[in-house]
Amino acid sequence: RGVLTPLAFAKDPSTRRWVSKPDDGAGALNTHVHADMSAARDHAGATVVIEPWVEGSAMSLSLLCRPGHVELLCVNRQHIGIDAQGHVAFEGVSIDREADSGAFEPVARSVALAIPGLRGFVGVDVVWHERRGPVVIEVNPRPTCAYVGLSAALGRNLAAELLDA
């Protein structure tokens, strides 16, 4: 569907690190960065996803989805930490209303087309890769941390709009 994901980096010789994470996790819980794929495999369990770690700026997209329509509400900056043992920690998000959304509008549309039935608030975790642009890490079809304070930042009653959607 034209959505760039970490799997596009699996055979890229510049891929150095790999990540293992729960198939159905949240907030970077039980997420680890490994020096190579074999270390990630050694750490993996039955319900763990292993994929290339995409180097770049951690971001998220806040979308309002309705049948046949998607609106990119804003682009957010995610704050991610990695300790010496490779444990990943979600340290918060900053709403960035002023971010240039031009590169992200096509991603929002492609995600909505790729997942029929998306409705309401949707958070899309994205890494901005220096050479390849936005890489979709995951789609969260629910309110995310970025939702908090978004109505005030945008000057809109998003709760009413979500109920309407």
C-alpha cells in the first residue's frame, strides 16, 4: 500500500541494530534494542516481534478517521530512551502543531487506506529516517498519550468530534 515499514530495512547493510517487542504491547514495555538479529532472536519469546531498529527521530501522527476521510491533526515528537542494557523507555510526547505536515499527509492517507474501518482517534508511531523519510512503526487505533491536551492545543473539542466519527 506504499507504507514504508521497518521490514524495508531487513536486508539493508546499514541496519546495525534490531528490536524485540511484544506483539501486543504499549509504552515500550518489554521492548529491547539489540546489537544484531541473533541477539534479538535469543531474547524473543513466542509473542515477540523482531524487526530492524530504524535510526532517526521518533515521532507520532495524530489522526481523526471517518469513513472515506482521514485528517492529520498534528505531528508529535516522541521522547524515547535506551539504557545501557538496551531497554527502551517511553519518556513522553510533545505536541508539535507547527511541524511541517506535508511529508506526513501521504502517510496518513496510506495508513487509512491500508486498514479499512479505522474510525475515531488513531495514533501512528513513525520514525523520520534521514534518507528514506517517514517509516511507520505501528498503528494504534485508540487514543494515545498525544491525545491528552490536544483539544486545547488545536482549539477544538476533539471528544465531540470523535463521538461524531
